[in-house]
Amino acid sequence: DTGVSQNPRHKITKRGQNVTFRCDPISEHNRLYWYRQTLGQGPEFLTYFQNEAQLEKSRLLSDRFSAERPKGSFSTLEIQRTEQGDSAMYLCASSSLAGGLETQYFGPGTRLLVL
Amino acid sequence: AQKVTQAQTEISVVEKEDVTLDCVYETRDTTYYLFWYKQPPSGELVFLIRRNSFDEQNEISGRYSWNFQKSTSSFNFTITASQVVDSAVYFCALSGGAGGTSYGKLTFGQGTILTVHP
């Protein structure tokens, strides 16, 4: 199995610009998660999908954030009108519910810097 | 609400020393899962172990061992004979069991930075 991949790995943008990140999960994993991690902190849950359905969104996910998983495979996370406070590492994870047990496997992350 | 506390912000040891990373959790779920992840400087979170709340048996994997004590809500991680390659940030995490409001999504502690000196 290839692991979870994320693109781009790094993104520098100016305040007010829109950015989009992509996550490709482990093949046949039906669940996909997005987390955000700021410096010195643990990752915080943002949202997750089961197949193409977005089942939950954290209150951390403001209206400027939107996530999609159109065909139940890859996912995109878009941030509109970026702010300096959006600077963070954005992590994607995927999992399978096979056997009723679930372990999330993480990608390498996309590090966003908003100037 | 769920909460994970890793009271040790940073630990520094010399190679071959044993080191224990503490993790204390809070949850109202009767069924839950506990995890440890390693985050090396490259940034990718590497899964180490998953533990179910109904299984308090301790586990050993090579130099790694985990002590789960439900009575004290703790899930501690010990590295025996530490090596320089063990240097990383280690995160303890918690998710609720099936049917609970926090099923699936992970709540992480703040992490412990482990530095192993040669």
C-alpha cells in the first residue's frame, strides 16, 4: 500500500488569497480526515468524510474553509481569503472501518504560511 | 468533551537510558480508543499503537512498551534503551467508540518533545 499523500507540501501565500490543498488517501480507505496543527500543539480535528459524505465539521472550520471529496477518493481543502492566523500545518489522514476497528494513517502534511 | 494531557513538554535523555512518556485522558465514553503517534522532524505522524478501552493488557513491541491503567485514566509509553533515532515529538490521542459523539475523530495531547543525545 502506498501511504497518504498530500500536495503541495509547502505553500506561501499573501493574506487575502485563496489556497487549495489536495489529499490522496490510502486506496480503499473509506474515511478521510483533515486536521490542523499549529506550532507546539497537537493536531486539531477539522472535518471528516465517509466515502463522499462530509459527516462532521469542527467549529474551528470557519465559513472560509470548505472541503470536498467528490468521488469518495481524493479530497480537497480550500481556504478563501486567507488570514495570517491560518498559518499552520494541514494534515490529512485516512482509515478503514474493516473489522470494526479504526486506525488513522497520516500524510506528510501541507505547511501553509500566510504573509 | 474529551481531553488528553501530556504534562511533560520536553524530555532529554542520553542514549541507552529508559524513558517514560506520560499520558492522562478524560472521556465520558464507556468505549474508547487510545493511540500513540510519533512525529519526527519531517512532520509526518507515524502510528505506533492503538489500545481499546476494554483491553487493559499491557503491550510490548521491541523496545517500546505501553502501560494502560483505566483506574487512573493513564496510557503511558516507555522506550527502553533509547536511541538517537527515537528523537521526535510523541503524541497521545483519544477517540470515542462506535455510537459516541467523538467516534473516529482524534483528540490529541500537546505532545512531548523527546531528545536523545549520543
